[in-house]
Amino acid sequence: MLDLGTSFLASVARDPDALAIVDGDLRLGYAAWLDKISCIVAGLDALGLKKGDHLLTVLQNRWEAATLHWACQFAGIILTPLNWRVKADEIDYCIEDAGAAALVYEDVSAKAVALSHRAAALPRIRVGAAAPGETAFAAMLAQSAPRVTPRVDADAWSLMLYTSGTTSRPKGVPRRHCAERAAALAHVAQNLYAHGERTLGVMPLYHTMGVRSLLAMSLIGGVFVCLPRFDVRAALGLIARERVTNLYLVPTLYHDLVHHPDFARSDMRSVRKLGFAGAPMTDALLKKLDAVFKPEVFVNHYGSSEVYTFTIDQKAAAKPGSAGRAGLNQMIRVAKLGANTPAELAGVGKEGEIIALMAGDESFEGYWRRPDADAKALRDGWYFTGDTGYFDAAGDLFVTGRVDDMIITGGENVSPVEIESCLSLHPAVSEVAVVGLADERLGKAVTAFIKRAAPVTPAEIDEFCRKSGLANFKRPRRVIFVRDIPKSPVGKLLRRKLVAGEYQLADAVSRAEEEAKT
């Protein structure tokens, strides 16, 4: 397989003048972008970075971040991007863990970098006005440089993503050029992308979804339209102005788009293909998106940083909740909960832990310097995802949550995802998250945290659940109305914060009233 640098050169040869990237007023074709990338590679050389070094970046989705991504692929440097909201102690941890050789940052991350003890000892590149002793990104671009040629092959490391670290320190997930390109090719095929597609580049480039969008567009002479941070009005404007043809977002961002007051009067006619990943999508949102966009293809992509694609469903709205079947480069099983080997399989319709074949072309090979994590997740050639789910009689996978999110109430296992999908169909429910809270009698009480779109009472919510056919033991015993549902920067529900009491009530109603059993 081609390394990613050679892959980009092939794209330049095919479509040298085709538009490749847009960021505000900046518009670069493939050949012109390669010249910019070459300058950055020369600048990294001047700083003493070499093949196999880690370059830490703390940037939003701007063209400079995308350019650095490609520069590292040519130079054989392991790009190690961090969330731009990262704190100083997290920067310190990742610098030490990765053994980073240099760091790139911008204004939005400047405070955290300034407070980082380890960052002070590294060469630093600043996007924006550089301080004394730092290198300005603009200065690197200003230097003349010959066109770069690839310095590594497809077996070299491409980048290292850090997992979200919701329960422990983040884990590094190193991935090779061959795995990254295989994942991008599969992404093109599974989303039915055509030559010259245009995508909204808003999913973070420190997240596998953002990286996949960037690489996929390069393979098809497509356009990556940068949106540094998500803003609904800005997103709607870019989609219309740049004639974006496909969207690949987490469900939360879709929710915010279609519920914004400007959506109805925005021109979305160019969007023909929808894809989502990162979290399950509620039935109500699936129906809404299908109705307003009428997409040619509507893809539920289920995967992870470790193994990009687990399963794909290209007709997501036709079978709500289904994650479909194994992707082009993968095989999937559902092991019994608590299984020690991949041979202990759950039966059809039985909930278990989803596992993926490590031999798949998109798979990682193990965590960075974390043999403890490898021992927990990697068994007999299979990756134990920590996700729960089941196969239905037709052979389609349904993802029900995380092993750690499973609610055991009165001796019964309850998946929060099923209840969330049910509640999402209530017209007064804007957003919902379901968790188990400690209960003396039941062990855990099924509890629904709801952000309201209209007035509704806990009793009305309970009556809706009764009429929906939700089993009695799955009905929420408590309903709590909150101002917002806590989420990660990429839109994943942070159930642990609700369990810990880290939320604000929706109004002046007392906590005792809000938590009254229905």
C-alpha cells in the first residue's frame, strides 16, 4: 500500500489545480497546497525534528493544522494532536508519555501551554504572533523550499491519537500509514463518496472522524472546508456558500443544526450524503434528518480510534438503532459479558461485549507504552471494545452502550441507549441521557436527565413510556430536568458527570421535586 505522502502526490498529479482546502478567505488547490506543505517540512527540518519524532499540536480545525498533518506524513514525524481545550497538566502528561520533540499551538491554547512546565523545554511553533524563542508558523511558510518527497514507507507510524480518558489517564493509540490509508479508502467506499466531494471539516483533527474526513477528501480530489470550532450559524453559512456535498458529524452536531432557528431558511440543497459516528443517534433525530435532507445515503458508522471501522449501515433511517454489519476491512463478534476469550459468544438477541478482529487492515497494534491496557483489551487476536450490543435475527448489530454504563436494577440489565431512543420521541424532549443512580432497594434506579423543548412533567414522561411499550423495569424511576446534558468536545454524553451530580437544574423547581419518583 502507498504511504500517505505518496498518496498525496498521486492526488496532486491527478488534480493539480482542483480546490483542496478552504479556510475563510484562503483557498488552495492541490499543487499550491503541496508547496505550502513542503515549506513546513523544511521548517520542521530546521528545528531538528526527524523521522519517528512526535510533534504535539494543540490547534483548532484550521488550515495550518491540516497542513501540519500532511507535512508530518511526508517527513515521517508522528503527528500527536491534542484537544485545543486541553489543560496544562494534560499537556505535561502527553509530552512525557509521547516523548514529544516539539509543540505547535495557537492563541486559543496559549494559556495552557504557558502553564505547562514541560512545554517550556520544547521547541515551540506558534500559529499567530510568536514569542521570543519561538518559531512563527508564518515564518516557516515564508521560506522557499523544494517540493518534498516522502521519506517513509507505508509501515511507518503516521499519527498517535489519545483516547478521551474518561476513567483514567488518556491512552495513546499509534497508527501506521497503511492502517490510516486503508481506513480512508474504506471511508470513501462505505459513504459512496464521488470525485470532487466537498465536506465540512468541523470534526476535530485530534479525533479519528476529523482525520478520516481530511484523508478521504484527498483521495478523491475533494475539498476540506475548515470550520475551526463548531458554531451552528457559521456551519450553515459554510454549507450553503461552499456547496458542501457531504456531512460526517456526531449526532449532537446534527441535532444543533436542524434545531437552529436559521436552519429552515438555509440552503442545504447541495448536501446529498449524511454520515454519523461517535455515539448512537436517537430515533427522533434519524427521522428528522431523513425528512429534511432526503439524503442519497445515510450512513451509521460505528468504530473507534483503535479500529476505525467496526460496522456500517448505509440505510440508517430504515432500521433505527442498527449499526449494520462489519465494514470492508473488519470482522465483528459479540462475546458473552465477562468472557475471557473471543470464542465465548453470545447468542442471537443476547447482549454481550462487541469485539473486533485485530488482523483487520484498519486496526491499531496496541496502546503506546501501556501493556496493562493491552492485556485488558487485546485477547487472542481480538480487540474487546468495552461496548455492549447484540446481533438481531437478520445479522445486524445493535450497539446498546458501554459495559461500564450498563444499569443493573433489581437484578435486571438495562441499556440506557434503548430508553434514550424511546424518550427522544416525546415532542417535549430536546435531549436526554439515562444513567443508574444509587438506590437502596434496586441497587441502581433508572434515571432520565432531560433537557426540555416544551413544558412537561415527570408524570407525563412516565405515561409516555408506558404507552411506548417500554418494559416496566426499564421505565425511569426518576426524571430530572436539567439546563444542559454534559458532553465531551466531540459530542459524546458524559454520563459520569450526571452520576456525580455535576449538572444544573432547568429552573427553580427544587431538587426534591425534580427527583420525585414517577
